[in-house]
Amino acid sequence: MDLKGIGDRILMLRRTKGMSQEELADRVGVDQSTISHWESGHHSPDVAQLMRLMEVLDASMSDILPGSLIE
């Protein structure tokens, strides 16, 4: 799994929405450090977190996950 690619996409989407890591964390229901770990490619969101990210960031699964993961 391309954790860095996922992290880069989360970072881009968050910045596009003008949100801080702390704000995104609050809206997704995780700690700010979790967002940092995702964006740095150390961890990836689980399915429930991914669904919440999609809702909060108004993004599709393909916006967050690199294409090779869902094709």
C-alpha cells in the first residue's frame, strides 16, 4: 500500500479546504497526531476513518487512495 501517496492526497485535500490538522482531526474524530501520521505516510486511515475523511473533505475514495488500490 502506498502510504506516502495516501498521505500526500490527504494533505492536499486538507489544504484545499483551508483546514488545519487539528480542525480535520476534530471533524474526523481522531487526534491531531493521527492526521500527522497519515500525512507523513507512517499510517493510513482505517475504513471508518476513510469514510469520515471522504465526508469531511467532500472527496471520493479515488481522491484519497492512489488509483492502483481501487482499480
